[in-house]
Amino acid sequence: MRLLIKNIQELFGTFESNPGTIKGLEMNKFPSLTNAWLAVEDGFIVDYGCMTDWPGITDWADLTIVDAEGKMVVPCWCDSHTHTVFAKARSLEFEDKINGLSYEEIARRGGGILNSAHAMSLTSEDQLFEDAISRVKKMMLNGTGALEIKTGYGLDVENELKMLRVIQRIKSSSPIPIKCTLIIGHALPADYHSRMDDYIQMLLEQLLPKAQEIGFDFLDIFCERDYFQVYHLEKLLLKSKELNKPAKIHVNQFYSIGGVDMAVNHSALSLDHMEVISDQDWVALKDKPTIVTGLPGCSLFTKIPYTPMRKLMDENIPVALATDFNPGSAPSSNMNLINSLACIQMNMKPLEVLTASCQNGAAAMQIDELTGSITPGKIANFIITKPLERLSELFYFLGEDNIDQVYIKGNPLR
Ligand code: NIG
Ligand code: FE
């Protein structure tokens, strides 16, 4: 199966080899070629070039040519933070929110993660799988070509393992790379009231070994004033090192309590949320490889500050963008909305957004050898836009469908 896209107005992300994590000023230099072609073979990118150097075609067997006149081609979005497996929407809480309650107030009234955990315990594995796989399909149609999915709504051993099995099933039945994160401490179940240490210990001793049998890629904990504390995070980070399962941490969503320092000093892969960053955190982040993942969909929906992406980039700290798709704080799985919010609310430039949502998103899942840029040898996951005058229009027409076609492993989806 061979595919040649021709007359591309601008082809973005043209790196000859995998650039790894990109930071600082380099983020605004995501390379491109105008008036370009892109060649794909057996699901992989094999070459690209300018139309002035059109490849001489001698063998037409099995070759499809697609004309992209006036359109842009960008790598598919790499969404490195989602909670795509959940049992039920939380639209009643949405109504509470409209009536003025905050995310934390709703959680204190028994809503929030505990509400999702209750629904999770009542839902069968097959049902969870069916619901989640149709969400993944929708995400792919919106241009997502790689995805991380977390556990964390099970809370007890039985239901966390159920979630994990569902994620593994999604992994093996989806055409896109999917990475799985095990959350050790998302919210404290009622039967562990005032026994937070016992709860974390139980998860480490009883859940973790069984989870290893099923398989997962990363570890996570919700480190926050009203949730889990820095010394719980430390325990998790030590486990992460011991098991060689990199840590992706929910941290600094509402308060800075010392988690950033602890996590970067243990070489966490990514720090996600980071809406609040203290002076001490800025010092800790300096010159570290840890990626900060901004989740503007959560800021929009819960009306909390936006992660200071502009300053992070100016300080040369690597950043990625993700949806945080979940039924409580970020109910949109659409990376196009995230990218528009990043421009509007975080003052990110269009090329910086591409870097953060493609290459750095892939790096935040450790799959940048496979995807995230238009590089020979990477999988052919890319988006052809509708005709656009310039890249910024892809984010400027917010809430519109600016995508003409999505290719996954070289196959058109729409
Ligand atoms: O990333 N902050 C913790 N976890 C999720 C929210 C989960 C929920 O409310 O269901 C988040 O925002
Ligand atoms: Fe999250």
C-alpha cells in the first residue's frame, strides 16, 4: 500500500530524524515545507519533498495519489493525558456548577471522582470497553493519533484492575498507539476515611503487583492539598524508579504543596495541570527534562487559572498540551479545541501549539520515535486540513471542523 499526497500548501513537522523533546525558542521553529509532497508506504512515512522535486514514479502498482491543493498537512495530535475510560457523564454536577459551585465544593458534597467511582463499580467491563472505544474513534476522527489513558475511577483493587483490563483491550483493538497509566491515589474512598496512609499502602501492596501482571506503562498520583500529600508522591516516585515505570503526576492544580520539587528531583516524565506555580517550583523546574503538560480544557471548564505556558516556554522548560478528557473537570476530548484555547488563553503561537500537541505530546508518552512529527520511519498518522490561508486559521476558527481528512497508518478515516 503506497500513498502520495501532492500539492500540499504547507507540510508541517518535517524533521529528518526524531528531534526528541523540543523546548524554548525551538518550539516556534517546528519546520515546514511549502508546496510539498508526502510519501507513505505500508503505513509509514517514507519521504517528503517540494513539488519542484516531484519524485519520478515508475511503479504505479498499489499507488494512491491524493491532491491536497490549498490544504495543510500536520502530524496527528498526541494526547498525553486522558481519563477516557469512565462509566457515566457527570451532567448533574455540571448543573451544580452552573448554579455556582466550584469543582472542590462539588467533590466535598460527594460528587467528583467518588461519584465516577461509584458508577464504575456498577458498570460491566464490556460496557466500559464499548463506551470507551467509541470515544477513541471520535477522538481519531478529530485528529488524535496517539493517546494516553489512565485508571483512577476504580479506587479499589477489583475496579482498578477492571479499568486496566479495559485499557489493555482498547490498546490491542485500536490502530493508534495507546499508553496506559496506573493511578495510585486519585481520591480517598469513604471506607478509608482518615486513613490515607493505609489506603496508599494498600494500593502499593495489593493493586500494584496484580496491575503488573496485566501491564501498564506509567504511574500517577493526584498530589494536592485535599487529596494526596508529598510524602505519598515520594513513595510513588520510589516505586516508579524501582519498577522502571515513569511517573506522570497530577500536581499543582489548585495549590503548590511541594510536589513539583519532589517530582522533578525524581526525574518524573511529566507534571500535568500546573495551573499554579510558586517561586520555589520555578527554581525546581529550571534545566530539568520533565515535561509540563498544560490542560486548558480543565481550566476552561472548572474556571481555574490557565497553566502559564508562555512563561514556561520563555524559561526554556519543555511543555506539552493535552485534553485531560474526563467526565468531571474536562469533558472535551477534542484536541482542536485545546489548541485554540492554547492560542487564545495561553498566548501560544501556532507553531508552538503544533510542537506541544504533536512532538512533545508524543515525548510525554515516550513514543516520539514512533509519532509526533513528519519524519521517515514514523507511522503515517497525519491530518489534512480544509483549505486554509495560513496555519493560524486552524486554531482561529475555534469550535469549527477545520479538518478535511485524518490518516491513521496511511489509511483515510473520514
Ligand atoms: O485531571 N485532578 C484529578 N483528576 C482529574 C479529574 C477527575 C474528575 O474530576 O473526574 C483531572 O482533572
Ligand atoms: Fe487528569
